[in-house]
Amino acid sequence: MKVGIIGATGYTGLSLLRDLAGRPSTEVTLVTSRKEAGGKLIKIHPSLAGYPGYRELILEDPNLLEKIKEKEPARFPEVIFLAVKHKAAMALAPRVLNLGSKVIDLTGDFRLKEKELYPKWYKFEHECPEYLSQAIYGLPELHRDKIKNARLVANPGCYPTSVILALAPLCQEGLIRQGTTIMVDSKSGVSGAGREPSLGNIFCEVSENFRAYKVVGHQHTPEMAQELSFLAKGRISLSFTPHLVPMNRGICTTTYVLVQKVSGLSQITEIYQDYYKNEPFVRLKEQGQIPETLDVRGTNFCDLGLFYDEDEDVVKIISVIDNLCRGASTQAMVNLNILSGAEENLGVNLVALRP
Amino acid sequence: MKVGIIGATGYTGLSLLRDLAGRPSTEVTLVTSRKEAGGKLIKIHPSLAGYPGYRELILEDPNLLEKIKEKEPARFPEVIFLAVKHKAAMALAPRVLNLGSKVIDLTGDFRLKEKELYPKWYKFEHECPEYLSQAIYGLPELHRDKIKNARLVANPGCYPTSVILALAPLCQEGLIRQGTTIMVDSKSGVSGAGREPSLGNIFCEVSENFRAYKVVGHQHTPEMAQELSFLAKGRISLSFTPHLVPMNRGICTTTYVLVQKVSGLSQITEIYQDYYKNEPFVRLKEQGQIPETLDVRGTNFCDLGLFYDEDEDVVKIISVIDNLCRGASTQAMVNLNILSGAEENLGVNLVALRP
Amino acid sequence: MKVGIIGATGYTGLSLLRDLAGRPSTEVTLVTSRKEAGGKLIKIHPSLAGYPGYRELILEDPNLLEKIKEKEPARFPEVIFLAVKHKAAMALAPRVLNLGSKVIDLTGDFRLKEKELYPKWYKFEHECPEYLSQAIYGLPELHRDKIKNARLVANPGCYPTSVILALAPLCQEGLIRQGTTIMVDSKSGVSGAGREPSLGNIFCEVSENFRAYKVVGHQHTPEMAQELSFLAKGRISLSFTPHLVPMNRGICTTTYVLVQKVSGLSQITEIYQDYYKNEPFVRLKEQGQIPETLDVRGTNFCDLGLFYDEDEDVVKIISVIDNLCRGASTQAMVNLNILSGAEENLGVNLVALRP
Amino acid sequence: MKVGIIGATGYTGLSLLRDLAGRPSTEVTLVTSRKEAGGKLIKIHPSLAGYPGYRELILEDPNLLEKIKEKEPARFPEVIFLAVKHKAAMALAPRVLNLGSKVIDLTGDFRLKEKELYPKWYKFEHECPEYLSQAIYGLPELHRDKIKNARLVANPGCYPTSVILALAPLCQEGLIRQGTTIMVDSKSGVSGAGREPSLGNIFCEVSENFRAYKVVGHQHTPEMAQELSFLAKGRISLSFTPHLVPMNRGICTTTYVLVQKVSGLSQITEIYQDYYKNEPFVRLKEQGQIPETLDVRGTNFCDLGLFYDEDEDVVKIISVIDNLCRGASTQAMVNLNILSGAEENLGVNLVALRP
């Protein structure tokens, strides 16, 4: 299978290249970069130099996609990942689809169903809203069947992956107390901020420091509400706050839900066990065990811990993922597996790098 | 002024010694350690070796307090800090008081007014509940006047300091929506776990990792509820979750409150500005500015940021402190200042060590 | 192929289990732990819970090896890794060999050829010196041919791996100036200190801190001298200092050599290019490029950078490895590959986890 | 005393402001920034907002120094610190001196006595070499007497401070073996790289990573050679390599010296004890004790550990400093104390912030 990555120099691109190196019978035949076009991929990412398939890859100019296909159609990718910035994918996806390749988009550009949400949350008007309805939200646990036949997969955001998996069973079951709001407190490693230097992500501003950011209005919020409301068959109300942790990778989300009609932790546990009983990439912790980001580093797993504060009728769900893997590249590769009819875990690394 | 520290080898003791070195006309005449009695203080804490007043100090056995006083009454401390483990202060405080010295206790042993709460939250029966009523909860912003005449100050816990200061104005003003629960999500550096080695706090289990702990039932919870209910003149309901951040110092608490009758962020801001207008150690961030733990490292400041999610009627308060300073030693020194009639900021370091 | 790990609860054991999960047709049929015997492996290492082959493994008591073999001879490992503490392998290796399995020992117990060196550097008398001569020092670049037929492989220490690979070409070529001493300055992540809690490896004593340790007399020193002298056909004199870096994994070694008869950096570069031209796991950086530990994290690569200080006739070699992978488990798996006649890179991960 | 800082927005400027806040009777009356002129100082550095003297300070344009003095001569600083980039101080120092203020320059622009060294090591021609002879190298241990009367102090570099203090006694005593080269291996926290974002200093490229940089040719090298040769009364030959540690602050330097005529560690120790017996800011560790950067964080101390590898006749000196304090701002304040006739330790913080 031939695949390509548009935007290969960032951390998401790097993580995709790591994942794809482990996928059998897979060849990366296209990598692009606007800024580094013409240069060798491994000059930007020396950590890839040990994989033979990457040693000679040259970064191409994404503006020349059509010419590249024309020149060597046989090597043009069947599936292309978009690992670019938000807003850049809107222009790229239609071009790639027109070239006959499928698209797995890792930006937020096709995740929301209602185009009106883009100006509010992303601060731009959507340029091709006609694609929103055909884009499939690529969370396999929710939309596996639709992904199979998708031409355009909107790979979920890192935060929403951790939040939706934490809340899906509760929302579907209808146990959230009427009139209350779910509080979602997420903590992410710094790689989520990308590889572009800025004062906010230099070492001395992050290390030994902890802070929230975008306390109100983070663009991942509507994606959570959309998918959870879909599950609940009614509007789900939540308030989301992201924080920056002085570590490279990992997201830990603590979700607070005021519940109704809950008899105890065991009832909650059964609901989750049932919901996830056939899911290969969701692991429920045993009672009292607390998920840790290091246990999922470098993998596609989402570990969930369930807790119940009886005094206050509050269910707390703790979910951890690797923001670059389950939150981006590996989930994208699982989507590739699904839409290409391969085993869902083909090439997927099952053991974390710990410590 | 002569002061002493019982339990000088832990991080709280070390932090106290750093603070007291900066306090004019203050002599530490007693430091104790059960395990290291007889040894030099600076052998345990080489970082103190540059301060002349500590170079010759020998760690004493806390069992011999009475003999130490008998031998050299003139050098016995007027005020003694208890920087020991929970449960150990119950036995020590009465002994120190009987020797005529005042006590500033940094454990939780005298913070709760109702003795019944100890078995539930601390898993022990209180041994001298008769002292609970005379102990003053040492949060100057709430109890300054009572601290002045206190013989026994119960220095607040690190988490409760960050939580109570975040919520005090809202609780007093009565803006919390009836029937809801405040969600309190705290993140702490590792020094809060003390200096005792255990699998949970070795470097490789913490670095590049993030996890919650004691998700339900942390012993600091009742202290928050007690003080906030006192302010609200009614029961305040909250659910608290602590997390471990891979950094040495600092607490960041994000508090989620469903409010009622709030017109907007400016109303909230005014309430906080008014409440803290004369407080030297609480700094309100300007609108949109987000508090960072690094800005308070090594100081007694609590920085507060206020946010309002209009869509959901949720007020989010972000509070940051240094868990060892404002959360323990420096707050204790401020209490020393208050009860000894000194300026409240005597010897208090006003500039953080950043980066 | 059936393999076993004696000492599976430490970080080396964990890293071996991660590596072996990626090796085709390999079954781990035995894991042991003195302290945790009887418990589930994934209870100690939840990060392994996603790999089906490990889910049901129970930790056995290493004292019962003979009984385990007797009971189920067909499942007994053909090769057993010893991932125990120094000194413990001396007693285990003969027992395993007597049971007919081959041994790959990750301790230092069989690395030195001269038994007299053990009391000086390891502070113990060797209990079975008769095995020292048959043990093969498992650095493939030096002893590949002997490893093929080995029954007992002494897997190199982490520091020596980084040092010997840095110096082998220079020593063989005889360019070290007579009468001088090579200075070897190594920096290691904390996982090298193991998973046993102690004051020296708790987070707050390591993070934001940097220190040397065992400044004179580190037990890895004679191993370096032994192998390099063997290559140089004469005594190689070196002085070694290890340091602790606040990070989990990685070793960076800077080696300083006063040289003679060197015309310039290009001469040195050619010598190294020639020496390593067929080596799959040594990567020479291009001129001026500096090796980074993050580029080899989770892999078996050793990246080398060569520098020449013309003013002082000093060659500086910078070598980086992952201390748990190339410095322990992955090198051990490569040794398994060699002695079992498999491809040397069978199951070996070729892409680092970065960032 | 009125002082000023040109270049107040970087980490050196911030560290100076922290130090000066602790100096009695000192007023900072001038802070400048080219980029942020017109803005409030505490907007850039919120960590300073708790110190009353800084709350109203406005960043001035350094191009307007003369006008500022003309307008309010009484408030113009008696001493001005230059905390700018290398090469920028050359133009500023003469201007400040012409305005009648003394200069403490924290760049390298006036540290070297021979102007010919600038093109080689700093890659620029010196613009005012006539000032090089009157500039005093501000290492108090070496040049205290000359600093007293200096108008222009060239504050030492961070690395050279750690190296010169490590080697001064040995060089003066003449124990370095003829024909050999001292190997100097330094490791620094990231704040030494400044506050300007670049790919090399973002969190994800530094954390969990370790690397050398400028392996040959670092511009601090000639400064070390100059001062040590001056002490040795003969050319001292050394080769220097800096490395980046994933931590904010601290330098640890390991220096390797092949010695002659040394009877043992006690001889070396006596030489150092004697050399530093009256020095308030150099602390010799007891035999076997290893210096740690965390013990000097936030202070002006240099801790030295002495080791002797008898097998190889190698003396290893380990020196640690805080790169921003002893390596920049606090040493600069001590120079201010000396040239203004104050006590050398006036306002100097004597206790590290640990952990």
C-alpha cells in the first residue's frame, strides 16, 4: 500500500512516519513540506535515519501534487494524511480527493458537521462546507462502520479523543443529571503545541511550570459536544479547560459528572465494561487503579479509570492517551486499516515505552 | 526571636529554614529529627551550608524537648513549628504548649473543628480533641485577627490554601447555584509527597508521566468544606481531585463553579477585587491573563485568574501557589509574624525564582 | 522460540519484555521475581497489558527453576535472560546452563576475564571464575563470531557500550598519544539506577539537578579498559566519570583523546567510516552534526559524532545510546538473534520515539 | 544607590532584578528594552509584580539614554548593568561611561585582553579595543582589588566562572603535567541559551534529551585560558565542551587534569583549602561529597568537589554554580558591592531554593 503525508516535518508527521514504519507492506511514497521542499526527510528527522524506507525520501512541495501524480502516477499514494495546520486542510482535501486518493485529515477542518461552528470556534469561514457531510469522524469506537467506506476521514482531536471515550457510555446511558454541566479538565504534554518555536513553548517557560491555556473557548470543545450529543440523543452540556504539563507526550483528562439514578460504582463499571467489551484499544483499569500517561506512551490505547464520590453524587472518569499516537497518528493509521479493509491493529504497537 | 523546628529534615523543614534565614533578628535555636538526632543539620541539607546561623546546628531528639528546655531555658524557642507527619503533631503540640512555647503546626492534626471528621478522612481517632477549638486555622486572609492571639496555629494544607482563596469571595457572596457541586481539580509538584523514597515518587515513575491520586477521599477535602461553609454561612458542596505534575514545586488549582445571578465576568472580577483589595499576598491577574506556578515559586503569593464560560454559566477560577512556601513554610512564617506582632511581610521573599 | 527472564520486575526486565513483544515467533514462557512471585506480571507492569502474550503470565520464584523445568519441560525456555542485580547472576547462570538453556546475562558478573578484578571493582570474590573464560562479551561489533556459538553471553554494560563503540576505531588504529590518558565523561538518564526507591533517585532530588556519582572507581571502568586494550593490543589508559541527567533514558558520552599523527578530522572520519561500514546499529553523524539521545530512544542505535580540536590535538567523540535498549535489553535481543542464527535485526525497532 | 539595567527583558535581566530587589537601599531607576520600550516591566515579567519598586517601571528605549539623563539627571543610575547580547555592549559601554556612570557588562565584549581573539572566537572585529585594557575581569576571587576602582567591569561568563574557580589553585601551584591538555566538560541548564525562542530550545527538543553543542570553538574558551594562564604564569592548554541539560538552571563542570608530583588527594585538598580559605562564595565539599547544582540554585556559591584517580594520576574537579546567579547576575551584584565599597555579600541570598 502506498501512502503519503502532507506536512511531514511537524511532530504529527514524525509520529505518523514512526507508525507507518511498523506497518507491513506499506510504502511512504510522498512526503511534503512547504518550507523544506527539496531537502532530505532524515535531515529534518534524524531519528528516522535507521529505517531503510525513509533514507532517500525527499520532501516535495505540496503545491505540486498534481504534477507529482502526473509524472509518476504509479507511485502516487492511495491514501494521503494531512498533518498540516488547521485551515490549511480545507484547501488540500478537495485537491487530493480529485486526484483519486483518499484523505485522512488530522486537522479540525472537517470534524464539525455544522459550518456555523467554524467562525465561532476556529475564527474562520469554512471554504468547502459541502465536504462536511461526507467527512466521517474517525473515532473507530463510534463510527467504525462508516469509516470503512469513507473517502474523507476527519481524524479526531487529541483532547476530544480522551473526552469522548471517557463519556460515551455515560452519555448513551442517560445518567447525567439534568440541568448540570459536565466539567472536563485536561492536561497535555507539550508536543500538542507543535514544533514551531514560540515564547510559550521554550523549555524555560514550561519546565517546572504548570498553567492552563485557552480557559474558555478552546476549538476542540464543539467536537466533544457534537459527538456526545449524538450519543445521548440530546444536547450534552460541558465546559472544557486544557492545561500544559511539563512533559513531552500524554494527555490525562479528569471528567466530573453529576449523575442521577446511580446505585454505586459497580453499576457504572458494568456500563463501561459492556460498552467497551469488544474494543481492542480501550483498557478499563481495575477498581481503584489509576491510569497513568506513561502506560500508554507510544501506543493507541486509551486507559480509563472510574471513580464515584458518593458524598456528592459525582462520577469522575480519568482517561489517558498519548496525544501524538491515539490523539493523532496511530488513530489515523487505525483509520487507514479500517478503510483499507485490513485488520484494525495491523502494524499497531501494543507496548508502551516506559519509563 | 528564638524559634524551633520539630522535623527539620523533610522538605517542609528545609523550606522553613530557608524562609527563616531571611527573617531579621530571628534565631533558630532548635532543630530536631528522630532518625538523624546527633548529626549536623547541614549534612542533611548542604544547601543551607552558606548561612552562618545553620552551620553548627545539631539535630536534637524530639523526645528530649523537656530536658533541652531544662538545660538551657534561655535558648529554648518562643515559637515552635511542627513539620512532622500527620498524626505525630497530636502528641507534640500539647508538650510544646506545656513548655510555654507557642505552636505553629504544619500538619492536619488541628485543622478540623469536628473531631468526628478525623476517623473518616485521616483514619485515626483524635487523641486530644480538646485542643481543636482553641487551634486557629492559619489562613491570614480569613482569620488574621484570631491568629494574633493564638497559642496554637493550625497552618492550612497546601491544596486547601489554593482552593479556599479561589472560592472565598464567591462563597461569601452566595453566587453558587443551589443543588450543584463545585468541582476542584488540583495539580501539584512532587515535593508535596515529601522526602521519603517510595516507588510512586522515584524519578522514572514521575517524569514524563501524569496521574491523579486519591481520586476520592483526599484528607484535605473537609478542611476546604469547613472554611468555605463558614464563609458561606451554609454547607458548601465540593468534590476534589489531586494530581501529580512532573515538577518539584507548585500547585495549580482549577475550580469549576456553576453560578446563578451572574451578569458577566466583570461582576465576578469586582467581587474578587473588593475582597482582596488589602491583601498583600493575593494577586489578581488582569483579564485574560493566566496564572503560572513559576511566577510564585519560592514566594508566599497566590495568583488568581478569573474566567467565565457564558455558554454554560460556569465560573472557572485558576489559583497558583508554591506548595512548600504559601502551602506550608512561608504561610507559617507569616503566621509567626502575625502572632508576634511583627509586620506581616517581615522577612518574606517577594520575588519568585524564575525560570 | 521460547525465552525466559529472571528478574522481570525491574526496568531492564520491562524493556526486555517490550523488545520481545516485537520479535516474531517468540514466546516468553518464564518470568520470575523473588519478591512478587505468584502475582501477575501485568499488575507490576500495566504498560504490558495490551500485549496478549503477557496478559496471563504469572511471576515465578527463581528458586524453583529446576522444578518448573521438571513439571513442564516443553515450555522451559531455550534461552534465559538474567536481568537481576550484580552478584545475583553468579549463582543463577550455572544453574540455568545445567538445565540446558543458554544464558544472556545482563549483569556484570561475567564480563571481566580476570577474576582478580572483581574484588577491586565490584567488591566481591567471584564464585565461579571457571565460567569467565567461556563467557562471551556480547558486543556484536567486536565479538559477533564468538557470540554465534556462545552458551553464556555477558551482555555489555550501558556505559561501556557507549565508550567502546566510541573508541574502538581509534584504539585499533593506534592513534592515541603515548603516555596520556583518555578522559571519558558520561551522562546517563535515571533509569540506569533501577526501579528500587532510594533518596538519591526520588524525583525532587533529581529534577532540576545535575550531579556526578562514583567519580572514581565505577565498576564499568575495567570492562572498557579490557575490551579496548584487546583491540589496541596494548594497555589502554582511561579515566571514567558518570553523571546523572534529569531524564528517564539515554546516555551521552563525551570522550577526550590526545592523539598523535593525525592530519585532520577527515582522516579520523575515514577510519570510523571504514570500521563501521557494515554495522547496522552504528550511525556516524555527518560532519558537524551532533548526536542527541532522543534520536536513539527506544532503539538499538549508537550514534557517533566526531570532532577535532586542532589547537589542542584533541579528538572528541560523542556517542549516544538508549541505556535500557542498546545499553541492555535490545542489545541482549540482538545477541539472542545472533546465537540463534536469526537475522541480527529480527524484531528490532528501527525508529526512535521522538519527542 | 541608583542602578539601571540595559536589556531587562531576558533571563539575565530578570535575574538581576530579583537580586537587586533583595539589596538594601537600592533603587532600580532605569530598565530598557529595544523591542518592548514603552511597556510595563511587570507585563513582561509578572514574577516581579510583588515587589513594590518594580510595579510602575516602564521599559525605556536604550537609544535614548542621553535624553533620559538630560531630562532627569538626579534619577540617572550611578551604575548600569549591560544584560544585552554579545556585540551589543561594545557600542553601549562607551556611551554609558561618557554619561558618567560605571558599567558592569555581562556580555563577553570586554573580557578578553587581546583584541585579536575577538574575530577568532566571537566572529567580529572589536569596535573599541582601547577599552579592553581598562576593563577589569570581574571574578572577585582573582581581581577583587582592581574591581574596587574599576569603571568598567567585564563580568565573567557562566562557564568560565565554573572552570576558573575549579582550576585556579592547581594552575597557580603548577601541578599540571607538562605537555598535556586539561579536558573541561561542562553541562548547563537551558536558561543559558536565553529567552529567544528557537527550534533548539523548545521544550520537546530538550526534555528527555541530552546533547553537546559547539563542541569545538565555544567563545568562552579563550577567557578561561587567559585567566588561568595569568595565574599559572605560563600558557595553560585546555579543551572545552559544553552540553545542554534538560533543566532550567545550573552548571556542573567536570575538569580532568593529568598532574605531576602529586602525593595524593590530601595534598590537593590542602592546596584548595588554603587558596579559598577567605572566600565567602566558594564552598569546598568534604572528602567524597559530590557537588550538586540544586544546592547552589538561586545563590552566588560555587561548590567544589575534589577527586583523585590514583591509577591514572588524574585529578578531577567538579564545580557547580547557578548559571544565572553566580554565572551572571549575582556575581554582577557582588561586583557592584565591591566597586561601591559595600560589604561584598550585601543583599546576596545565602540559601538555595531546594528542591
